[in-house]
Amino acid sequence: MLEIVGLFQRGERPMAEPQHRSEPQGRRPGTSSWQWGRTAQTQRALLDAARDVFTRQGFAEASIADVVERAGSSVGSLYHHFGGKSELFLALWQEHQQAYEEAASTAVAAARQSGVSDPAALFAAGARAYLEGSWQRRDLAMLFSAGDGPPGFEVMRRHRGHEWIRQNDALLRLPDTSLDRLYAAVLTSVIGEGAREVAAARSRAQAGQIIDAVIEYVRRLMAGGPARP
């Protein structure tokens, strides 16, 4: 499955970002900046509450009332900032994806700065950072792989999966042929499946073993390169 996306190189996102904003906080009451800060605090509280409620109850069973009660907010505020339960779920997903992207991109950039230029080694560095993120945010990783989301979420997730394959294809500097695209898809699938296993691990030690195994499988697949019948 290819639901996790945007791994090693940032490109255009395939859908619009949810309409919530990050603004400076801690300004003096009565000023415009302070009002922006209060907006950001409210959005953060709603996202944190949604994470807790969705990961415990699932999207279908969760209610807006549960979210706003945990956030200490109001139904009107939730609709004002996010539009509804579905949009709040998608905002949480987008934030989760961005965390994946930033971790993997940072790892690849750090490897390049240390003198690594081999595409396979750069790919492995990004993959490891991505997999580590699945353990760090394992509650969200399990939520978004459970298949319990708003209408259209699966289509959006598949679309992002195809974007991930294209980005990996570019990182590996593969020609634009069907066999090379298949090769990138296979490598991407291994990482995606490994990410779910990492999230489901019972301990950090077990998660580390799974991460090492996934990287080893990726290296073995990359040793021979794309198939050339």
C-alpha cells in the first residue's frame, strides 16, 4: 500500500492544504498579532484533541462534541477554523505527512553535506528517517493506515502515494521507463509496508529491528537495480 507520501524531495502537493494557519503567539492582548496568536493556539488545541479522539475511537466513531470538549473549545470554533470533522481529520493527516517529508528531506540533506552522493545511500538515509517517524508518531500512522477516514480519503491517499513514487524515482535518477517506474514503486511499497510494521511494534527495540530489516531489504533490492528482461 502506498498511502504515505512526500518522502525525500519536496514537490507540489497534490491537493490544497486545509485552511488553518500558523501565526505568531504570545503578543499583547488588544493587538492584531495577539489575536492571530490566539487563533493559532485554538487550532493547535483542536488538532491535539482530534489526534487523541481519532486515534482512540477511529474517525467514524469520533464525534465533534468529543473533540471540542477535550480541546476546551466550542463547536462553532471548530467549524470556523477547520470546517468540520472531515476537514479536521485531513488537516491532521497533512501535518503528519509534512512531518514525514521534513524528517526524510533533512536526513537526505545531511547525508549530502557529509559527502554522500550515491543515490542508493541517499535513498536509504531518507528511508530510515521516514521509518523512525512511524515509531515516533505510531498512533497517527496506525490511524491513517486503518482505512477509517472521511469520504474520498483513500483516493487522496493513493494520489499522494503516486507522488511519493515519482519523487523516489527522481532521487534515484531513474530513466522514465515502465520498468524503472515499477522498480521505484516496489522500493516505495517496501518502505510503506515497513512503516506500518514499525508503528505496530510492541517496543522501541522491536521497532528498531524492523527498521534495520526494511533498510536491508531495500539494499538487497537496489543491489541488482531495475529488472532488464
